[in-house]
Amino acid sequence: MRRYIIIFILVSAAYFALACGCSRKPASDNTVLAKVSNRFITLGNFNARFAKLPSYYQGVVEKSKKRYLDDMIVEMIFYEEAIRKGVDKDKELQEVINEAKKKIIVAKMIKNEVDDKAGVSEAEMRKFYEDNKNEFKTPPMWRASHILVATDKEAADILNELSQGGNFEELARMHSIDATASRGGDIGFFRIGQLVPDFENACMKLEVGQTSAVIHTKFGYHIIKLTDKREPSVEEFDKVKRAIEGELKRRKRSDLFDKLISDLKKKYGVEIKENASKILEESSATQAKGS
């Protein structure tokens, strides 16, 4: 009987704990986290500031929110002390604040009138792609393997082995002094201008699978095997879509920005005096003498 009573108590306690946990409401945005003088930092204040952080810093703060709250408190007490001492009324500081405020307001207007209107549609991107396909052509590319040695005689001996059925990749691993030796001499794909001219010219004359005669460059003596070739082709739209979008946005933004300046100059009757440049030059010369 005692055993059943104990089980009943344990079950009842677990049920009560579960019920309490389920009924607990999450803290509201008005929940106070800290008090500084007569001001409060609420959960809403904390979350709003956290949301404005770059994603990287959000990850850092997530690991130590208490420390970030301490930083907010320190900032608040510094601000309160600065106001109490009248630092905000400093003339030089007011000039800096006014200049910063002006730049922020201008930046916001430019965002509204230029950036937010510089969107690019899918149709515009596709039209640009179709009209400028030549800009998205990939150049011809070659892939080759080579065996590099220090002397003409070594190269001639290896070429002789190849002519008798020797395996190119194995001979490259055994004899090549180049870093590609461990890959059987494979240098990967390249396009014109990436390698020394004599090496490239030799590749241009080969068919896929063919091996060259001994080629001398500043690096030593090469035997080259052309292993693949890619003809010029046009990149698919999806691969260049992001680049097209960036270019069209840049152009549209530039046009909108120039138009905004032109319209505002007309609206506010801007006139630059003919002798303005001369006055500025004379002013600069006077200042230079004074310094």
C-alpha cells in the first residue's frame, strides 16, 4: 500500500510540474531587464536592438546575452552622465551632430528615390542576356599533361620510351621535376595567356591524345600531351543571372541618381557663376601662402 502511495505522489508531482510549465507564458516585450536611474531596458528594447545587429554579431551575442545587456547598461550610464554634464550642448559637438544628421537624411532620401526604385525584373535580365550573348562566351580552353626535365637528353630518352608504348602518366610520376608529377603531369584546363607562350603554342598544334616533340622553355624541357579541349560556348542564363542583375541595377541606379540631381537643380534654380572656378583657385592659392 505504501508503494502505491509513493507512486501516486510522484505522478501527482510530475503532473503538477508539467501543468505549471505549460501554463507559464513567455515574457512580454514590456518585461523590465534593467533599470538605470528613471529609465528602463525592457525585453522589447533588447530584442529590437539585437535584431538590427549583423548576422555574425547576432551569433556572438546569442552566446552571451547577459554581457550584451551589460554593454547596453554601460552605454546608457555614459549617456546619462554626458547629458548631466552638458556635453550635448558643446558647440563643436552640435556641429558634428548636425552634419551627421544631414548626411543621414540625405542618404535616406537617396535610398527612397534611387535604390528602392532600381529593381530589375526577370524579363529585363533575360532581354539583356539575349541582346548581349557574346559577352557571356567562355573562351576556348585546353587541358594538358606534361613531363618536365632539366636536360634535352633526358627529354629525348623519355620521348623514346613513349614511342615504344610507355605510359605517359607513369613516366611523369617517375621523371618529371614539376609539382604536377604526383598527378601524372596533369596541369588542368587553361586558356590563352595563362601559360608561357611556347608551351601554349605547342598545345594549339596538338589533337586530343597527341604528344608533342621536346619543347624548351625557361623552366626546362617539356613533353606535352593534350588530354582535352573545350570549344567556346555561351554561359547559361542561370549561371550569369546574378551578374546581369548587378550590372542592370548599377546602370539603373546611376540613371536615377543623375536624373534626381538634374531635376533638383532645376527645381531649386541652381546657378554656378562663371567665375566660380577662378575664385576657388585664388582662394586656394591664398590659403597655401598663409600656411
